[in-house]
Amino acid sequence: MSTAARETETVGTPAGDARITWHREAEPARAVVALGHGAGGGIEARDLRALAAALPARGYTVALVEQPWRVAGRKVAPAPKTLDTAWTALWPALEKPGLPVVAGGRSAGARVACRTARDLGAQAVLALSFPLHPPGRPEKSRAGELTGAGVPTLVVQGGRDPFGRPEEFPPGTELTEIAHGDHGFAVPKRAGVGEAESMGRLTDAVVSWLDGMFG
């Protein structure tokens, strides 16, 4: 279990107040990993919780970012442009520790990170459960957002994610597959793989990737 200190910060944006929950160790960190949530949930997602628990002890501060719509208690996410505006407005708070910032998130949060990375000066993008296309609509590809990030990008994708299976991603995509995982990285009992094992693979892959840049 992580011994990381946890602090919450409210940041005003044109879309309303956003909230950052910081997870950090007392030891100097090498980078900030900023993670946004998806359109259907918040920072309680299993992958975001696993990274917040594991990364601080490995030298990376984690900032879990809640978009204004979520902080305000609304049920439906706003348009992508509004999400990007809020993320851009809170970015200076993520840079305040004076460390390189890796932009990231799950699902819709990963799309925001990809769309804004180059302009904000992100060191890299961590895309968890990137929604490559709507379920059953592969012709509605969002691959351009991913390939247009303009910085080193790691995709972590469930093996049975209906928003895009690992084999559907563009050639050359740096990708770690979580076997049997769905869009939320849930794994069926019949797979014989527990959540702890799946999340361990996810966090190990992310740490290895980060160490390759900041080690």
C-alpha cells in the first residue's frame, strides 16, 4: 500500500472549478503524471486508483484531475472543446511543482491529453483505454487524435475493449495489452486473472515506460 501524501486543490477554469488530487511521496519526484477521467466516471476508476497508489513510491507524483462538470455533480460530460479548455486552464497548476509533466487519462481523458499535449508542452502522453472508435463503429476512427499528439505516447488497452481492441491500433503504436480487459479493465472470472494481477501489469508497464524517459 502506498504511503503517499494526498492533497486536494481546486483550480478555477472558464468551464468552472476543476479539482486536482495530488498523490506524492516526501522524496523528490522525477515527473508529474497528470491523469484525467473518462466521460462515464471519475477518478475512482480502477486504473487511476492503481497508478495513484503505485507511482509515487517509484518517483512519480500523480495528479488525478476532475473536470469541472464532474466537480459540479453533473452527469453528462460537455463537448470536447470545453474539456480541452478546462484542461488547458488548469495546466499551470500541474507545472507548479517545477517537474516535467506527462499528460494522460482514461478514455475521454486520454483524448483530451492527446489533443492538447503539443500546445501545452507535455513531455509525453499516457493513454488508458483510448476510445479509438465508438463501439461497433470502426469507421468513426479517432486515430488522428492519437497519432497527432506529437510526443511519446503509451497506450494501455484492454484485450476486449469494444472502443478499440489492441490489434486495431495504427502500426507503430506503443501499446501494452491488458489481457481479457474491457474498457474499464474489468476481467471476467473465467479468464483466471484477478484484478490485482491485471493492475500490476498495467502499473509495471507504465513505470517501465516512465523510467525509460526519466530514469
